[in-house]
Amino acid sequence: MQEKLFKCRQQGISLVGLIFVLGVLAGIGLLALKIVPTVTEYMAVTKAVGKAKADGNSPAEIRSSFDKQADVAYITSITGKDLEVYNSGNGLEVSFAYDKKIPLVGPASLLIEYAGSTAKPGAKKPAKDGGA
């Protein structure tokens, strides 16, 4: 009976396998540490655009309100000039799009394209801007 127990093959991960797995997990962790700040900034942009739309009655007011919100929330990727304000059946709607380039190693980088809108899907028509 004891001879059968000793003949069983050992199972588990080797030291080389453990080092490889830890290296992969470390790489994923470092990538996450670089991506998370851009995602939180995108969430702040989305929140600021919604508040700017609620505060403004014209494209110029919406852009100005967004710039104030961006200063408070430390938003650096987009400004009020980058917002697209247009008319819809429910009044003015605001949309935005921007890219965030994250350097990784040497010439390699990660490009994330962010976009958002306050409107529901449908037709859009640019609003007349009062000089801004």
C-alpha cells in the first residue's frame, strides 16, 4: 500500500513557472496603474460635461461652465473648446472625444480613445455659437 503512495507523481508549479506567473502579474499590475488615472479622468470629464449642460443655456455658457469644472477636477486632456454642442429635440446636447497616449516601454505606447455625449442616439445638428 505504501509503495503505491510513493509512486504518485508530484504536482504543482515549479520555481521557473512561479517566476513567470509573477512576472506576468506584475506586468498586468503596472499596466493597470497607468490606465486607472485616465479612466478616472474620463469619468470626471463625463460628470463635468453633464453639469455644464445643466448649468448653461448657450454653447458659450456650456463651454465656460465646463472650463470651470475642469479647473476644479484637474482635467487636462480636454477643454471647453473641444466640446461639440448641438441642437436636438430636447434642447442643447454636448459630445466630446479625445485620445490618451500612455507610454509603456521604449517606443511602445498604448492609445485609448475616449468619447461621450449627453444625448441619446439619434440625429444631431450643430448649434449656432455666439462667437465662442
